[in-house]
Amino acid sequence: MMTERQTMPHPILLEARQTALNQLLLTYDKPADLASAMNVSNYWIRSNMEPVGIASVGMKDALTPENAIRPDLAMITLADQTMTRFYLTFRINAVSGILYTVLPCFVSLQGMSGYTGENWAPFSRNMFIGM
């Protein structure tokens, strides 16, 4: 049986790159729906231990609505007009030396809505070490 992830087209996170102490540049493979891509509650940041710095979940925590990134802690803006690049800016800095993993979910393709799966894949470069 095919899952929604296999049948519904959706953007995949290609790379999460730290561009400043409190900012990441997120790059998707296809243009994303702005409403879902810029909803910070559709993102989780996992750290390699307990949640620290910008992380909302630890290594063993399940992703839930309660531990998604909150709007009072971060915001997402367009990086350019391609609809594939977004800045995720936090109110606090990432902790230097900590391994972080960016885990977006529910981001639909431009012109679509309703995707309910993950937006990363085995080839995603969604891990970085805090600078």
C-alpha cells in the first residue's frame, strides 16, 4: 500500500545551513506553498542530546505539536522569489558545537495544501553543528 509521502508530491528539504548565530537558510527541491513553508510550527529542531539552544526536541523525543518550534521563539521569511529558500531566524543563538537536525513536516508544494508527512529524505543535508 502506498503512503501519502509516496503519492502526494511535496517539497523535500535539500539543505539546512547556518548563516548566522541565530539563523538558518533552508533550501527545498521544489517551490513550496508559502502558508505551510512559513509556518514555524511545521518545524522541529533536534539536538544530539536534550533540547538545548534552538532545539525543540532531544534525540529520543517524538515530534508532536507541543514540541514544534513556537512562533514566539522564531520566524520564517522568504530568502528570494524562488519559493525554495527560506530563512529561519531564532530569538536565541544556536549553541556552538551542538549537532542539530532540522525536521520540517506538513510543507506542501506551491499551489497545493494538505500535505501531512515529513519534508526530509535520506539525501537531505539537514544536519549542522552550531557555530
